[in-house]
Amino acid sequence: MLLLPLRAFLLGLLAASALAACDDGVGDDAGPGGSDAGERSDAGPDAGPVVDRDAGPGAGDAGPGDDAGPPVLPGAVTVRPLVPEAVPEGRVPIGLAIGNGRIVTTCDRGRSVAQDLVLAADASDHHEYAAAAGGAFGDGVFVIATGWGYPGHVLRSEDGITWEDLGAEAFTWEDGSNGMPTGAVVSVFYDGTQFGIVTGRRLLTSPDGRAWADQGVQYDYELFHWRSSRFQPALGRYFTRGENAAKDVQWLYRSDDSAVTLTSVTAAEGFSFSCTARMLFAHGALLAPGGDNVYCLSLDGGDTWSTGSSPQSFGGFLPTDDGFLGLASWRQGIYRSADGETWTEEAVASSYRHSAGGYSPHGYYWLASHFSPELFVSDDGRAWTPLPGDNADTVPDVRHMVFGHGAPSSACPLSP
């Protein structure tokens, strides 16, 4: 099914919708921060918002391009300039800002919005189009996964403008049957060769984002609530963070085979469960944001960890030519560091309250704010320009950002 732009028709409905369901709270807790993997047979809602230390789904997603080059491991932060990628011939640079029931597309290095697509005017954190998992880009294809508490969807696009909402025939299960995921799609990634999704604690993969096959992996029941996940392309390693069904056991797992097998990361390795899996790898450092003014740092690719103290609780990190940016959760501040340990505050705008942020492999930064103006763009991570528009007060907040390149379209033509 092709999803057409609906924003002009639905904006009035959005203003009146019950956006209180999207309220992620204040302080260190930014809300549910993820999804309940559930069982394939569980089509009902989650028991309710979970008070944890996640910074909200995908806050600070850097997406493809969050790697500052080949790994520099182990043992030290090695800062060097970022090297932007060239856009392949015949392709258009695409950035996506993803919220509950919403996809915002830019194709001019973040300078303007080419399309603000509303998939569901009533989408909230508990909805089939909840933006819990975010999206991924690989081999010229964008994939977005949705759902939290309810069965979700897998959306596919080759241009970032026209989206296919995949039907039951796209998903082949271990027994040979076809059918839609009956649980939320709680994780989505691209490992350099294929896409992966996790739904109902099962792993499905796809070479093209359209045809998905169950890999016969049934994760343990302990892995019930999948709060955040991230594949680190420079490390070839996948991380996922969450808690058990009773919400009294916290877990982090890593995988070196694209989530087929998972290895538990415990406090004995130095990881603090205030931290999430929304990690950035750059300059040889793996940084995991967290609550309680704590973040986690690994200099050996995630085998061992230490904790750092931050001026505010960070919702995410972005790479810069001279180090890192730390993005304060639900706060105005952006902080800069040359070593991943010492942070200095920098101003953005008095109205800015962090919602999500990303660095494009094509060399620009995008930030989203809970308040208007909603979107900010920068070429250097220092000077930020607000985009026109007053969307933030009337549409769902941006939760993730994903970058890549797409086929040209009427909304996103090739540059002259």
C-alpha cells in the first residue's frame, strides 16, 4: 500500500488530538523509551508507560555516518576530522526525522522540509505507528519500523518520499506461513549486507527491505521490553537494551552476528544500567547516553565500560571534527568535549529543548526540538540555523533521525 502525503488534511486533527499520550515527562525520565517485544500472539496494549532512564525513543540517533572512520581500538580517544561522503551519482541526499505516526524528509542538506508526512493523526507512544524502533538505511533503501504495545508496521522507501506499508505477504515465518507481525517491531537495523528487525522476540532479515524471512531465532522470555537498540557499522556489533516482563531485571546484550546470538553485558564489565543502547561510535570511543547525569564509555568496542559524569543527563551524542557533542535530555543545553570526559556548554536557542539529533554522512547536522522552532541545521555543529515553521506545538515530536541517499523524485529532484 502506498502512503500519500496527508499533512495538509490532517494538521487540523493533530492540533486537537490527545498529545498528552506523547508526553515523556521531565527530568531524567523521558518516558517509555522503547517497546514491548511481546509474543507473536500478543496483540494487546502494554500495561502502561514504563518509568526508566531512557532518554526517549531514539533521542540523539546519529544514524549512518555516526562513525568517524575506521575503528581506533583499543584504549584511547583519537580525534580526527570527519570525512563527509560524496552522494552517489544520480542520487539525492536524504535525511529523515521520525516521530509517532510521522516522517519528515529533507533532501537539501537539512535546509528545508521536502515533506512532512502524517501516517496517523492519533499516533502516540501506545500505537501501531509508534516510533519506538526508528529506521535504518542500506543499499539505497530506507526502512522504518513501528509499534509499541500494539502490532506494528514495516515501511519501505527508495526515495524517502513515497512509502510502501508492507503487507502480510512480505513476512515469511519459520513454518513457511506468511503474515503480519502480531507484535510491535521493536528493533530495526542494517548490518552492511542485510536489514534486520525484531518482532515478538523473533529475528527476521531481508536483503532489500521488502521480503523478510524468519531466521528461527527465539529470544529468551527475559528479553521482553526492548527499550533501545543500535547497530554499530564500524564495529560490526549490535547492542540492545531493555528489561524483563516484570521490569525488575535490566539487561544489555551485544552481538557480533547481527543479533542471531546475544552476549550479556553485566555490571561486572563496568556498564551502568542508567545507560541506553543509543550509542555513538566515533574517534575510537563508544558513548552510551543515560540518566542521573551518568553516561557510559567504552574504548574497546563495548567489551568493557566505565561511567562518566555529565553536567546534565544526555539523550544522545554526535561526532564532530574535534570530538563530541552531548545533547541534554529535554533541556536546552548542548555540550562539547574533545575527549569524551570533560564537557563545556554551548548555546543553541532559548526555545530549544532537545528531542532528537543526527549527523549526516554527507556532512551536516540536524536537531529537533520539543518546542518551536522545531528543526535546526548546522554545517559545523557550532552555528545553528532554525528552519521556518511552527510545527513542534501541533505534531508529534521527532524521536529518531536517519540519513542516506535516495532516488530523485518530484519533491526531491537532482541538483542542477
